Amino acid sequence: MSSKALVLLSGGQDSATCLAIACDSGVESVQAVTFDYGQRHRIEIEKAQTLVGIAGVPIRVINAGFIGELSQNALTNFDQEISQKPGELPSTFVPGRNLFFLSIAGVIARQAGIERVYIGVCETDFSGYPDCRSAFIESAQRSINLAMETRITIATPLMYLTKTETVQLMAQQGKLAWYAEIHTCYEGQVPACGQCPACQLRLKGFKGAGVVDPLPYQ
Ligand code: ZN
């Protein structure tokens, strides 16, 4: 295994779990990258910074505002409603997001001699995002390596885990307290609303694992 790892950190539950896995993987060093792409919840960037503080790893915040400017979606266009119509991608889908993120991460990894890049994508709790599927990740890994003459592995340890299994994994690693720092709520409320689809999914994961969510709710 490569002796260095890079973690794409969104400040959410899955990427925080990836950070924990990377820190526990026995590599020599871990670093993180987060993207400022004009997302609805700016708190995500602060949460990412808090998490790396706890983990004791450095982070780079990359300005990727152009991603939000390129398309109309509910994550970067605050007037647009968060919704999903049958047969359509959710309004929160940001076209190209993970492709841009991974390409940028590939350049950072290449510069720093990193051969393992973690991304917390997951097919199991299927959100309808095509750039979270394993077929895309395999293709992105191949493209990045062809484009940059690198031997980067894109690690997706959560790809086939349920939210409950993710919570269990963090419990095993003794890092459940990290989840108290993570913003999940789609409504962006602090304390979290506990009602929106994101809060519901999170709470279901904790319930399934028989673990109390450390996050304050309304
Ligand atoms: Zn919520």
C-alpha cells in the first residue's frame, strides 16, 4: 500500500468515516481536501476544518466555485427547491461534481506522491447520483491514471455499506464522537431539524446500529 493517503472531505458523515478509515489504515500520512463550490451549506467547510483538527491532519480548501456556476441545481442555487420527481435526477444533483473533485484530487495526489485517494461515495442508500456509482469511480480512476501517468487507487470503502454499517464501523474505531461535529441536515438547521430526508436517513442509521446519535436535534 502507498504510504500516503488523500481524503476528499465534504464535512458530511460518509467522508468523515473515510477520514477515520484512512487514519486507521497504517499509512505514513493522511491529508484532506475540501471544495468550496458555492454549496448551500457553508457550514460543511467549517465542519471539514473541525474534523481535520480532531484527526490532526492538514487540509486544503480548493476554490471550485465554477462548478456551481456551470449548472442550475438546488445545492448551489438557493432559490431552487430540494425535490425529486420520478424518473429524474434529484434537484440537488450537481452535474460533474465528483468528476471535477476527483480530477483535482488526482493532481494534488500526483504533486504530493500520494497513491491512495479516499472518497465517501455509496451505492447502497442510493441517492440517484450517477457519479456515486462504482462504475463511474472505476472509470475515473482509469482516466486519471491515463491522463497523468499516475498509479492512483481511488478507495471507496463505503460503496456497499448501509448507513447502519457505517455507524457500526465508526463505533468499532472508537470515533463515534466525530459524528457530533458533522452537519447532515438538508435544511441547514443547527440544531438539526430531525425531519428532512437527510436527518431521517442519518437517524435511521444510528437506530439500526443501536447507537445514540451524538448530534443535538431540535
Ligand atoms: Zn434536517
